[in-house]
Amino acid sequence: MYELIVTEKPAAALKIAEALADGKFIKESYQGVPYYRLTHGKKDIVVACAVGHLYGLAEKEKKGWHFPVFDIEWKPVAETTKSSKFTKKYLDTLKKLCKNADSFTIATDYDQEGEVIGLNVIRYACKQKDANRMKFSTLTKDELRESYKNKTKHLDWGQAEAGETRHNLDWINGVNYSRALTAAIKSVGAFKIMSTGRVQGPALKIIVHREKEINAFKPTPFWQIQLTAEHNGQIIIAWHSQDKFWEKDKADEVMGKTKGQKEAKIEKVERKQFNQTAPSPFDLTTLQMEAYRCFNISPKEALEIAQELYTSGLISYPRTSSQQLPESIGYEKILKDLGKEKRYEALAKELLKKQSLKPNNGKKTDPAHPAIFPTGIAAKGLNEREAKIYDLIAKRFLATFAENAVRETMLVDIDCNGEIFVSKGTRTLEKGWHIFYAPYVKLEETELPNFKQNDKVKADKIELLSRETQPPRRYTPASIIKELEKRELGTKATRSDIVDTLFQRGYVHGKAIEATNLGISTIETLEKHCPKIIDEELTRHFEIEMEKIRELKQKKEEILDEAKDAITKIITDFKQHEKEIGTELARANRETQDEMAFLGSCPVCNEGNISMRRGKFGNFCACNRYPDCKTIFSIPKNALIKPAKKDCEVCGYPKVLAIKKARQPLELCLNPQCPTKHVEGEAGKQAKAIAKGEIKRKCPKCNDGDIVLRSSIYGKFYGCSFYPKCRYTEKLQKNNS
């Protein structure tokens, strides 16, 4: 007999086994799934893992495709989802190990999702009513041993109930509303899998309303007057003190008064120093926003990378709302450990000189976890993007302990024949925390000359600039997540997935998020016929109620009964307008498909349009005048292809965007003979020689194949002759000699 400890992921199981084993642990496996036997004190322990959710909600008995449906239960995801079949071996392993266990401990991530994963394993796989609970924020040896020592005798039932309620609400809202939308389109003879959900609908509504603001925006003209002056060889830019002139006549008056002036004088100089406090520690949302700002890494990918860093033991648990670092994490020890890495050595030493270490904690808290911080374990073997996110987290941690930066603003009033122009400069006097957060500090430095009152400056140029007011900006993947957090929609862990789903469903597109015709029409149609489906207030109400469940102030059953009543009424209203909804959504879907498929005019026949199509062997591009025009182009199969909405500057053929995960989108010309895809000079001669067999070179990867010249839509490249067995590739050098 032994104690069975269940973790959420395989990497966590290994970390816990390494931490708790008094001597060496024994690694065993079942159906290829590893688990670990060890001794801790006088206790025999087996550590085994789930692989995320092993159980998911599904209909108890599926009787066709109907709605509303509320009769659901937890079932193994291997039985309900094709992509999750691999989880069966993990569930089988846990069921096998449960048989000889006399006590059970859950060591999944300490949040609502982790609690639900652990609860389902305990009650369905292990047939137990409760279990011990380990709570930790890092996978470091010391914290894991302390967590085991102080484990509670029960699951966190408030967290488990709240998590289970959330799963139930998301399922009954998402499935019923998505079926209703899809059925509406089918009712008018079209077909399109539609989806919306408890948070997805309100999130799309926010984006669509911003799109409508932009489309309805009417620019208002205004004028600004700029003075370009010179003082001791330094150019100074100043703007008229009125800033915007809404009436051109008044701007013309100023221009007339200052016309021909060659000199101006300094009327007033005002300097103000201010302290710029160090940044607060990262919560998940702030990390996602900074990752997008600094590296253009999407919020979803930033979370995935942070999760990998956590399971590797390098950072604390990333799914946190906290901006506070408690003393219990051991500031000094982490700084000393970070100081062992050359890139952080000088910064850590500087902070350790301080008499006391106190981070600039923010206001946001989280009952389960502190803010995100590096554990101090040496970061080795990281890929480029993992290294970037780790460095961002480490530098942010260091910066929170640093001194304030001291900056100075300088306002200068310049009198030009009675008209006052204002120039503003800002400079950093003491860098403080800027040194520790470099290179991620983005501040404008504009230093003005050391002016004194009545100094003379040379007026080089005075310009009247015509401007227009600008529409609101579109959301980015980072700013929409911030907006959802502000409105209390979704959770820190789910918001990035919700936004990603909007892209996948064709409701939005673009780096600056733009609602498609389908997205706009979906919201307009629902607002007209069934507004409760996308009611932000209703969604927020249930978020508040779930927090009460977590605090054990509200019962799960009461909330679910309320939700079922609300959904039943909404679906009843929806069915009364099903045909109208279906007609409008089907039309919008056709328009969106046409918009997303159009690439440009056909460069061969000059009459048709090139658009993306799906064929038996995958996607391709062709002229819509087929068979009169048989122009056709292949496109990469290993990338998401979208219209670039521009033609090639060299040959005039349409261009596409090839998008691969963790890479910048690549613009490609469809023309395989485009000069941009051919290499000239010595590199071109060498490529031709290799193609003819005049130059032979062995593949440096497999040492068996020969390097040969290959072609793709991306252009010419070198590859191994043993492809696909060996996938070595090499770029041609594009130097002209």
C-alpha cells in the first residue's frame, strides 16, 4: 500500500518525485505513461500524472441534434473527443495505480481548473469522496517539500465547486447558443458551424461596437501651427499654445501676425522634477500585454510559454491575478540565485547592497498565488521565444526592487511677435529602475537647451498644418484582453483562448482586430432578435455569483437552475425569429468568405479575380473565370494563408501572407517565376552548378544524402536528397557579386 499523488502534467510529476524522494526514486511506466515510486520519511509514495483534463462534460444520452439541452455529465474526454484519445492511457494508468493506494493527494495546479481536474480523478478514477491537497506556486524542491509537509486533509471545495459551476455554465451556454445559430443557418438551406458562448458573445460585441464607432466616425478638420526654431545649432520644435484651431480664420490670423518673423524670445522656462516609481510585479494580463508590446508575441502564446517555464521550474505559476510578491518567497535567495547567471550578476549584486528589499507591489491580489517571479533556477536550453519571456519576467522582478527613476520635464514658452508657442522636453536625471528593466523601458527623451528667460532664438519656419480628428483605435490581441479584464468578463486563464476562437470562427481578422461581415452581422442580428445571448451584464452577474461559490457563500445548484431558466427563455425567443436570423447570417457568411478568399486581379487574363479555393489535395489559388482562364497557383500547405491585399512590387502578381506559429507573417508573391525568388551573382552560379551536378556536397545533417537545389513558392533553396527522411534545408546566399 502507498500514497498516490496526482499531478496535472507529466513534468510536474517528475519535479515532485525529485523533490520528495529521500534517496533515488524508481521510474516505472504503464502503456508508455511514466510514474514514480519513492520513499519520503516512512511513507511509500507513487507520483502519477494526468495530462490536463481527463474528463469533460457531455450529454448523458445524445438523442439527435436538439436544443436546449441540460442533461449532462462528466465523461472521459478520450471517449468524446477524437483529438483527446491519447488521454486514455493516462486515465488507465491512474485507475491501475488507485487500486493499491490507501491515501490520495491532489497536486494539480492550485486554481479552479486544477481543482476540477483533481476532483474528477479522485471521484471517477479513484472512486474516493475526498483527498489531501498540496498547494504550491513554484515547482522548486524546497517549496514542494514544504507543500507536502503542510498539505490539507481536504480538497479546496470552494474552488472545486466554483470551477465545476464554470464548466457547467460554459457548456450549457456554448452548446445551446451555438446549436441555435447553426440551426438558423441550416433553416434557410445554407450550412456553417457557428459558435458563441457565455463570454465569447459579449467579447465579439465589444469588438463589433468599436468597429461601428470607426465606420461611423466623421473626421473634424482642425489646424495646428508649428514653429521650428534654432538655438546655438540645436533645432527646437514648438506648437502654438492654443494647440488645435477649430476655425481656420483664427489660425490664419496667427499666421499673418507671425509671418516674416526671424526672431523669437524665451518668455518663460518651467522645470519640474518627478519620481517615476518602479513597475509592479507581473500578473498574467500585464505579462501578456508586455510580451505583445516588446516581442509581438500573442497573449495566447505568451501564456503557453509561461506555462512551459513554470513546469520547468523556472518561474512561479503564471495564471495569477496578483501584482504582489510576499516576503515568504525569499527575495534575497532568488536574487543570489539570479546573480549566478552572468547577464543578471551585476544587477542582482546592486540590489543585494540595499539595507532592505521591498518590491513595489501593485493593488491586485489573488487568493491562490503571488505575482509571477523567477525562481532563480538557472535557465538553460530555452528556445528563442522562451528566452525572451523568461528575460522579461526576470528583469521585471529585478526592477520591482529598484529605486525610483527621476525625470525632469521642461516647458518653454516662446514669444513670436506676441504669439506664444510651447516646447516640451523630458529627460531622465536618475535612471533608477530603468537600468534593471532594460531594454524593455520605452520612454521618449527630448532634451531642450538650457534656456533662460529673454534668450533669443532664430525662427526658421512657421507652418500651418491641416489635420483631422482620428477614429478610435482598433483593439489589439493584448488590449482586448485588458478590456475583458476591466469589464470582468472571462478569467485570466480563458481570455486569450476566447479571443483566439473569434479568429478561428471568422468573426474577426487582422493584427489590429477588425470585425468581419460575419462578426458584425452576427452581433447586429442577435441584438435585433435575441439580445440576451450577448448580454454583458448577464455574463458579469454569473461571474460574481461564481466568486460567491468559491467563498462558500452561494450554492452551485441555485446558480445552475437560474442559468437554465435564463437559457430556456432566450432559446424560446430565438426560435421565434429563426428564419430571419438564418437569412441574415447566411448572407454575411457568404460575403465574409468572398472577402477572405479574394487575392487580386488575375494577371494573365486581366478580367477575372484570383481567389483561394479548396480542392481534393488541399488549398490552392485560381482565377474565377475557370475554365476560360486556367491560371492556377500552389500555396504552402504548412502555413495559414491569408490575403496580403497588395500586388508584388516587382512582377505585379497578387501576394499572400503565410503565417506560421511563433514566426512573423511572411509576404509571398504567387508568381513562381518572380525575379524576387531567383538569386543572381556568384550565389546564383553556385546554385546552377549544384543543380547540374557539377558541384557535389554531402548533407551536413545525415551525411548520407547530397545537397540538391529545390524550389517552392518561397523561392529556391538547398535541401537533402534524402527528403522526407532527412528534412535538412539551407537558404541561398542572396549576395550579388
